[in-house]
Amino acid sequence: MDTQTETPPASTLMPRGLFVFSLLYGGMAVLAGFLAFKQVQLPFTDLAVEAGIFAFLILVVVSSTISQVYGDAVARKLVWWGFLPLAVSAALIFLVLSLPASPEMLEFRASDLAAFETVLSQTPRIMAAGPAAYLVSLLLNVWLFSRLRGKAEGETSTLGLMIRGGIASALSQAIDSVIFVTLAFYGEFDITNLLIGQVIAKVVLSLVLVPPLIALFVRLARKLD
């Protein structure tokens, strides 16, 4: 009896680059919500932005990379499946917050417990605004990135790749800010300054950080494969 395990056909194997970047995508999708708790000031400016943008920009870079290397259909599927780690993490957070803390923590680490609950307890509006902005902006990013390429499927120009990535990211991040800030805070206070600051900051970061990262990630994906 032959007990040797057959090797799956090469056509059924996931490319190593796609596997690695899918793992990175899922991690960043979850981490973005936690980092967003802190507001950071951009160097040499008076602009502030929630720190979750750094993880979110990696989502933009990864989705654009996958669109470039593996196709738009795969990139769109990744965006939709990105809801899975978001949903699982939200369910686990709800479970952990519902469970009682240990007596030792209540007695000796009450401040740590309060900080933990403050960070993880978000209002329902913010929890709903995040996924809505995520879905629209990332699907828009993939669509814009593809449309700007036109029919040049075999594009090899690094400069063209970086320009498309920067434009697509800047526009999609502007839309992301409008959706998130409006859904999360409209009616609670005047959101004008916050909205303008977020849009400017995210567009600046998109134009500065995204283009070189996309060029790097595309090269890395092809090397991994």
C-alpha cells in the first residue's frame, strides 16, 4: 500500500506571495481599529491624524499589490474576506469585555483594567462607521488603481506603478475620511475641522508613503513567487 502523500498540482497551490500578503492584510485589518485610539501629529505640520491610518495604508498597499500581481478579482475578494478577521475580533472583544475580571486584577490592577476597557469599548456608531468606510474605500482603491492602468496589463514601469498607487490611495482615503467621520460623529459636534484635517492628512500620507511601498511590495511578491 502506497502511503506517500501526493503533491497537489501546481495549479491548485496558492502563490507564496499571495499567501504572505493575505496574512499581513488580515492582521492589519484588525490592528487598524486599535491604533486608531491614538491621535498623532504629522511632522512639520499642525495636522493630526488617527494612528490607525498607518495600518490602513498598508491595507491599501497590499490590495493594490495584489491587484497588480494577481488581478483585480483576487484583490476584491481579499477586501470582502477582510471582514472575517474584523468580525471574529469584534466577537472576541465583546466576549472578553463581558467576562468578569479576576479579583486580583480588580484589587491590584484596576487602572490597567479601566484602560483596557476604555480602548476596546467603542460606541456602536464608531464600530459601524469603521467597516463601512473600510469596504467603500478599499474597493474604490482597487477600482481606481486598475482603471488608471487602462489596458496596459503588462506594465513594468515602476514610476507608473507608483503614480497610480499614490493617486488611487489619495482619492480613496479622502472618501474614507468623509464616510467615517460623518457616520461616527455627525450630529455630536461640528465635524468641519476634523473632517478637513483628516482628509488633508490622509492624502498627504497617501502621496508620501504609498507609492514607494507599492513598488517594494510588488517586487517582494514577485520574488516570493
